[in-house]
Amino acid sequence: MSIQFYKVMHLIGMLMVFFPLGGLLVYSANGGLKKNNVWRAKTAATHGLGLLLSLVGGFGMIAKLQGVGFPAWAWIKLAIWLALGGVTVMIAKKPELAKVLWLVILALGFIAITLGIYHVEWFGQ
């Protein structure tokens, strides 16, 4: 498949990661997140599928761009991916941290985007 295909897959996946996180954070900050909430299951499913799409798209792009090997910037993005995957637990367990997590998630997204755009200049790869 082409690099453009993987890039679109990666970007759609990231939209599907951040969109539910924003909804969960707002809902949690307003005292929500009951266990039997229908929207909680839908946001979790969207978030999980987004994580999968972003991972497959990201690895596809790395394979097309790099050939063999896993560059340093990709390790950082993988750590951010793991953090974004696990932050839903913090949102559910610690609703009082919703405002802080809002900024943390925004910062992680900014770092991931910046690494994706400028990795060649910074890491020479």
C-alpha cells in the first residue's frame, strides 16, 4: 500500500483517539462516567479502534519511509501512543484530574504532531 494510504489511516486513527478523549474528559469533569453508560462503551470502542488504526498506519509509514529499523523519534511516539491508550483509565478513576488531563493530552498530541513533522530535522532520519 502507498505511503498516502498509511498517512490517511494514521490521521483518521488519531482523530478517533482524541475525539472520544475530549468527550470523556468533559463528561468526567461534570460528574459523569457511570458504569452502565451507553456512551462510555461507544467512546471506548472508538478510542480503541483509533489506537489500532493509528498504530497500523504509523508502522506502515515507518516501513515505507525507513525500510528496516525503528528510529528514535518513533520510540517517543510509541510511548505517547501508550499514554493515550491508558489515559482513559485515569479519566474514569480520577475525575478530579480531568482539567489537568485535558492539558496533558493536548501536550502529548502537540509533541506527537511535532515529532511527525520535524523528525528528519531533529533526528536526521
